[in-house]
Amino acid sequence: MNLLVIFTGTTSYYIIEMVETSEKGSDMNKYKKELQEEIKAEKNQDTSYKTKVLTKYLKNDNVEVKNKAFSSIFSQFTTSSSKS
């Protein structure tokens, strides 16, 4: 099984080539969980992706942090900017 990741702007495409061999076969369902874990690990290492997701949820859910200690931490994610 070969995994090729293609990044095009904000979207990632994962191209999976299944090669039938006597050991593994060509059934992708057997390897789906392994692939999902690999993709999750890759996304977990990407700080810009994590920032984008956190910003999206904080803004969409209209989260307001009242504690001053935490509000300064979250302000970078909740302040309005010209970019969406």
C-alpha cells in the first residue's frame, strides 16, 4: 500500500494505491483505520490546521471567554480579521 499526499491550497487529497499481493490483498477496508490514524497524526502535527479549526469553532459557536487569564490566550483565535 502506497500513500501519496497532494496538497492543493487548503484542501488535501490522499491518493491510495492498493497493490494486490499474496500477503495483503487489495481490500482497502482492512487498512482504513491505519490510514485514518496516519492522516490524524499528520493533521495533529500541522499547527496552522489546528489554529484554523480552533478559530472556526470558537467563532461559529460564539464562544466568549470571561476569565482574563484565558481570554488573552484565546484572543488570537477570536479577534476579527480581514481574512475568513
